[in-house]
Amino acid sequence: MRRNPAVAGQFYPGTAEELRHSLGRLIPVSREPHKAFGIVSPHAGYLYSGAIAGETFARVEVPRRVVILGPNHQGLGHRAGVYAGGSWLTPLGEARIDEPLAEEILQGCPALAADETCHRFEHSLEVQVPFIQTRAPGASIVPICLRGAALDELLELGRHLGKTLARHDDVLMVASSDMTHYESGERARKKDMLALEKVLDLDPQGLYLVVREKGITMCGVVPVVVMLAAALEMGAQKATLVRYGNSGEVTGDQSEVVGYAGVIVE
């Protein structure tokens, strides 16, 4: 099945020409991109978080297979749904679903189920696709949309996913997340640094707990916890913060912002 774009012309430009021009500005030239297990990339409109996403994608090798993990903002469908067949369309063209890898992931991760409903209107995964298409034309994707679950369930899912992906040397995980929502820039930074400290320590359990205990409105904590657990299973040794910022840097208003971060796990 082909998934038509849900937020083209809203979160990012709706025509191929405008989108290519936008991505050309947002993705800097990187002389030495790193091989990585995964990245954290924000998913707001490109005007607000696209530069951080672009810089993060620029600094890693984007292979021919990409697993995108995103939060379910809409509350639709299965709580851990894999888009397992067909393709996703963007103004840049068709991104094919890697059906063999999707099936392998489904077989290896009992918590996951093939489900298209949860992806129908979800923007958090879609906005990552044009970056992937630009950095690795022809790459195939496996989108996974996740809702809240208990910590032990998320860690188990991550371990299962990591064991599956460890059999391949050509897969990048993209965990889609924004950080604190609608607090002052100062408060958002303080809270977000507590969460990012756990990410940089490769501590998925610590991330889950600090977000919960400190009331950090990090919408993609679930996919980031799963990605970190999977990366550890695959042998991850370090994480690097590419850049942190917030929407107030664009609007000029720091009274109520959304925070954004780019992280590389290798």
C-alpha cells in the first residue's frame, strides 16, 4: 500500500522544488560522516527544528536501510505498529518499505504488530523521510510508531530489535523526538539537559525515569528509550550531542518554547 504524505505543505514544503531547496539549506556538507547505530532527530516543522535535524543527518552515514521510530501523537491503531509493506510518498518521490526487514523485525519482536492505522496521520516519522531520501537516495525504510508502555516492556522491545538489527551492518535507527513543550526557554533547557544527560550516558532506563519524575514533556521518550536499548544490544559505546535549541530562536520569543536536540549514537 502507498502512504500519501499527511503533512507536506504544513511541516515541510509541499512541492519537490521547494523541498529540495529547503533541504539544501538545512543539511550542511559534512566531510567525514560517521557510521552510527542510531540518531535522535526532532520532528517539528522544518522552520523550527529542520536545521538541527539536518545537521544531525549530515554527520552520519545513512545506509540503504533505515528504521524510523516515532511517537504516536494521534492515539490511533496498535500501540507498537510497523508499516510493513508498500511505500511512503513525499514530494521527493517514493520511499520503499523494506518488506523483508520489516518481516524480520516483526518475527523478532513479539510486542510489535503490522499496522497501518497508527501511521495514517502521524507526522513524527514522515518528516524524517525527506532527510533520508536526500542523504541516501533509494534507501528503504521501516517505520515503527510507538505509544506509551511500561519500562520493562520498552527495554525488552529494544533488546529484541537490537538482536534483529545486529544481523545487518547496513541499518540506521532514527528515533524521532522533540524535547520540552511550552515552557520558557530557560526552564526547557534545564529540564532537557537532565534528559539528554541520560541519553548521552546511554542509559535508557535513566531517561525513562527522569522524564517521568521531572515532568519533562519529551514526546518521543518511548522511541528514544527503545532505540538506546537496541543500540546497546548492538554494541553502542558512546553518544554525542550534535546541537540543542528551541523554537524561540526562530520566533524571538523565549517565554514559551519547544526544545529540540540532535544526538548520534555510535
